[in-house]
Amino acid sequence: MGLFAKFREGLKKTRESMSASVSSMLSSFTKIDESLFEELEELLVMGDVGVETAERICGILKDKVKEQGVTDPSRIYDMLRTVIADMLRGGEELHISTKPSVILVIGVNGVGKTTTIGKIASLLTKQGKKVILGAADTFRAAAVEQLEVWADRSGSGIVKQPQGSDPASVVFDSIAAAKSRGADVVICDTAGRLHNKKNLMDELAKISRVIEREAPECDREVLLVLDATTGQNAVNQAREFKSVAGITGIVLTKLDGTSRGGVILSVREGLGLPVKFVGVGEQADDLQPFDADEFAKALFSK
């Protein structure tokens, strides 16, 4: 199944909710006026796009309608798809060109963080990269066991320590293992203790110091995993994590299980964080590198 097909299937609930509502609304208008944009803005907000982002989208559309002299309301649908693709585009690529490169994965418990790590590992190993998983979430009892399962599935190595060990020590060992084994990428799990921001901040700062000391020239990605089904709460989580971690990108999981896929725009536009991957199903290959054009096309396909 190609990328567009995967996106289209994964976005089915959001498309049937938000996109279908927009299409139906536009067909009820005979001219483009202020009331059309008011209704469009309301539908976008209901689709979890967020108030500020919905206002911005409608503002851009108004300008384009005026510039291009558009009078047919039905043309707004395709224009909306283009505007959304433009908003989401940029920064999607993983920067992991050094050997080793380090990917830190953060996020609250329950968002699919460990599964996401396993799926990224599978993707990278299929590309011929040698991957080591660092089990640095030593706080949650089942985290290491879960990661071991994904290490086996993806053909990755794993570095672990007993539960309760210092996470930074696991990262240290993981980088050392990557150097000695000639690995290309180290992917480190981290604890999702957002309810105690100071502990999280201290932990991430310590991990960052270890990476800086042990692999100062390495490329580094800090990926925040968000659960799309939580809607605007995902935006709030992103805002909190952004205040304590140097996030380089977002992984949005469980898009196939929600009609609230519009939240991707809130995160991208409201927080200025690029989307690196989206999860559109349960299988290992259902975590897809993000493509703004394919995503927008799938979201607004009829």
C-alpha cells in the first residue's frame, strides 16, 4: 500500500467528520461571503484544528480568494487543501547523517512511545541502518520488556539496566555500545513523568549532557510522541514538553482511531514544531514518515 493510500485509510474518521462537513457546507453556498468563512472556521475548530489556526487558515483563504478573483464556493475545498499542505510542510526529514546519531523519544505514558520507537527502528533497519535501542525508561516496570520485544522484531540491539537505574547511565552505555558495534543510530526511550516537570527537566538535562560529552559531533533528534485521540490535550502536552526539552519534531500516533486529526495543524502551526512521523494503524509499517502534500491530499480527497 502506497503512502497516499495509507494516509487516506488512516485519516478516514477525520475525513468523514471534518472534510465531509466542509464539503457539505460549501455546497450549500451560492456565493463566497463572510458567513461562509464563519461557518468554515467553526467546522475547522470542531475538527480540533484550534481557534487561532482556524482563524489563520480562513485569513489566508480570504486573501487568496481576493487575489485570484474566485467566486465559486466549491473551489474553496481545493484551496483549503493547498493552504493546509503549505502550513504542514517543512522540517519533516530526520537528521541522522552522523555515525552514530541519537534519537531521544519523549512523551507521557500511554501515547504509544515504546511502540513508536520499535516502529522507527523497523523502518531504519529496513533502510540498512544498524540500530541500538536504549531502554532509558527505567521508571515504568514494563517498559524494558516492551522494548526488548521490539528489538527482536526489528533486528535491533538493545542496552538495558535494572529497573530504577539512572536513565543517563543507560544512554551512556547505549552510545558506548553504538561506537563499539559500529551502529548507525541509537534510539533512547525516556520516562514520561510530565506530572513532575522538575524531575523530567533534570533527567533530560542530564541525558543531554551525557550525549554532548560522549558524542559531541553526533546528529540529535528529540521526538515528542503525541496521541491524536486526545485532541487539544495533545497540544497542551506539546506546550509543556517544549518548555523543558529541545524538541526537534513530533510523532502523532493513533490518527486512524480518531476524527480529531486536525490537531496536527494546531501542533505544527501553534507551536512551530515539524511533524516527522504519523501513526495510521497497528502494524509496524503503519508508522509513516510525514509528507505534507500526501497528507493534505488524503485528508481532502472525496
